Amino acid sequence: MKKCSECSGLMKEMTGQTTEGVSYSYYQCRKCGEEILSREQLHTVATKYRVMKNYRVRLTRWGLSLGMRFPKEITEKYGLRDNEEVTIIPEEEGLKVIPA
């Protein structure tokens, strides 16, 4: 049985669910309530998200720029509207798009 890094109490394995419905397991300290995920647990959740969040879109030329169309499901989920500005943040493995 795992021990808590905060108080050395015993930890029990629990299950939870993200808002998107992805189930996962984690450990919770019986004494102080500290919650942790092991690497394996975190990897399992990340893998489920990669499969679930996979959208393919085609880039098209708009003048000298490239444009991308967002699927209807994404625009509804994040409340994106026509002519709305978004912020694009370059990251190591891709781009992050944030409604402005």
C-alpha cells in the first residue's frame, strides 16, 4: 500500500471521472486527503484524451495566409462566433487556440 508524501498516512486507490466522461484512478490519503496520480494513471488519462480529442481539418489558402475551419462541435462547445478573434499560442508540440 502507498504512503502519503505529505503526512505518511496510508493511501487508497480511488476512481474519478473528468467532465468529459473519461474515467481514471488515483490515490487518496486516508489521513490528510492528499490526492496523487501515478505516471501510469496519468498516461492512461492522456491517451484517452488524445483519442477522444482528435479532429482533422483542412487548411485552405486565404490570400497570402492559411485559414482553418473549426468543426461545428468545437465552435458550439467553446462558444466561438463568426468574426471573433482568438489567441494562438505556439507550443512545443503544436498550437493552442484560446477564445479572446
